Amino acid sequence: MKSFIEGLPKAELHLHIEGTFEPELMFKIATRNGIELPYESVESLHKAYDFSELQDFLDIYYQGMNVLLTEQDFFDLTRAYLIKVHADNVRHVEIFFDPQGHTSRGVEFATVIHGIHRALVQAEAEFDISSKIIMCFLRHLDEEDAQRTLQAAAEFKHLIAGVGLDSSESGNPPEKFKRVFAQAREQGYHIVAHAGEEGPPEYIIQALDLLKVERIDHGNTAMQDAALIERLVDEQIPLTVCPLSNLKLCVVDNLAQHPLREMLDRGLRVTINSDDPAYFGGYMNANFIAVENALSLGKNRLARLARNGFEAAFIDDARRQELLAELDRYLEVHL
Ligand code: ADE
Ligand code: ZN
């Protein structure tokens, strides 16, 4: 099953580029930029990755991104991620970034997006990995801050496919951002939002009704609401599920209790993603292998997960057909 997963062509649709910051690279860039990290070594930083909820992780995640200053830093970060997922046979990626996590520290929007974009262009040429960039608003900040960020993004609109919503979910409902998401929609961005990771099913309903999302990032707590499950199935709203993230952030106690298999069997359009792989212990294949080991999904469900990824991606029809055909060719031989 491991080799079936390794060879399976995949798309990653829920990935925070700042969450791919491996300790080794973090120390290297910190040294290059003359910044001192509050950890003595790679090992002591690793030891801090012991989270009991989302906020524990976010505190360390924001601290880590503080060492990113130059376009080269963002290039190196993105390049390192792309090399990892190329080895996992990931064929398309949609990358989140948190502009406010950088502009609030005096790093220009242009510096961030150009560094990320340059690495993506190179990976397209070198690895035939297609990609999109999605900027996320930090939901612990106010809506005006998100609106200023949307304005700052205007000159880079040609590089940004969509707008999302991340950071501390509890107490920060989608409703808080309904005006800025209406503006983003009018400007033609794709719309996604984190919802139902720690927040109640009501937050998923708000993301659908008020933000008018095309996909839900996470969506775990939908399983508490039968009517919502039915709606998500009827409307075939993709859920970008992140198993190892859910485990590390104690959204589930263990992967055997993860709802992924039930989600699939109920007809929800779920995909598998790594979220913040440097912090959660694994990239795409590690996530697939961990859920297969815990839930015995079998090849057909694994194939369905891969197919859902290509179907839910913000790509044009030509690229979608190309990737689905590649998947079909693989399944013809290996299923
Ligand atoms: N930012 C980075 N990873 C996140 C997650 N899993 N939930 C919310 N915000 C995040
Ligand atoms: Zn996320």
C-alpha cells in the first residue's frame, strides 16, 4: 500500500508555506539574517512542537516566520517545500501564505509574493508541478486589517488565485469578515476559509452562507451536524482535511478515530493535505500512509482522495483533464 500511495499522482490544496519551515532551514536563515532564535538548537526547537490545541501551535508558527525577511528567504522556503512534494509525486499545489504575518513586521508584500512565485515558476518548468497562490487573512486581527491587506494585494492580483481565512478559529467566526470577503469575491478571487477545525458547525455554515466559500479548509466538526453533512454532500463542497495536523493539534485523540473514512463513505468530497508539515510530522505521502494505516482505507478510497484533489483544484479544464488522465493511467496499472 505504501508504494501505491507513493506513486499516486496527488494535489495538495491546503498548505501554509510558513508551516513548511523546517528547523534546519529556520536556523540557517536566522543566522544569515543576524536574528537570534529563542532556541539553542534544531533539537530543542523540535521539542517545542508539542501542542495541545491550535493556539499552542500558532504561537510557535508566528515566532518561526519572524526570521523571514528577504525575497531569497521566501524563495528558499518555497523551493524546499517543492523539492519535498516533488518526491511525493504531488503534481499540483495551492499554497497559502499569511501576508499580515510579514507586512506587520515591515516586510513588503512584494518581497513575500515574489519569492514564493519565483520558486513556483521554477518548479513548473523543472518538475511540471502546477500551482496557485492563495492569500489568507488572519482572523485574530480585525476586518479593517484584512481590508488593507486586500488593497495591498491589488497590484499582485495576477499572481493570487484566491483568498482564505486562517489563524485562531475559536471566537473569530467567519461573520466577522463578511464585508472583506464580499469585496474579494467582487474582485474575482476564489474563496476558501478554515472552518470547523476547532470551531462549531455553525462556523462552517457561516463560511458557506456569508463568505460564499468554494471549499472548506478542515471541516471536521461538520460531522456533528447531520443536516450540514447532507448539504455538503448535495453541493459537493470540497473539504481539505489534514490528518496529521488534526492529530498534532488534538482535534482527534488518535488517527483511528479520525472521521476521514466516514466522511468519504457518506459522499463528502474530501481531500488529504499536510497543512503545516514541518510542525506536524509529515508531508503528503506521510499523511496518506498514516490514515491508510489507521483506517484501512484501501486502494479505491485512496484513489478517490487523489481524484477529489484534482477535481477540487482551482485549475483550468486542460490541466485538470491532463492530471485526471495521469491518475487514470496510474490506476489502470496499479488498482
Ligand atoms: N495557520 C496555519 N495553520 C493553521 C491551521 N491549521 N489552522 C488555522 N490557522 C493556521
Ligand atoms: Zn490550515
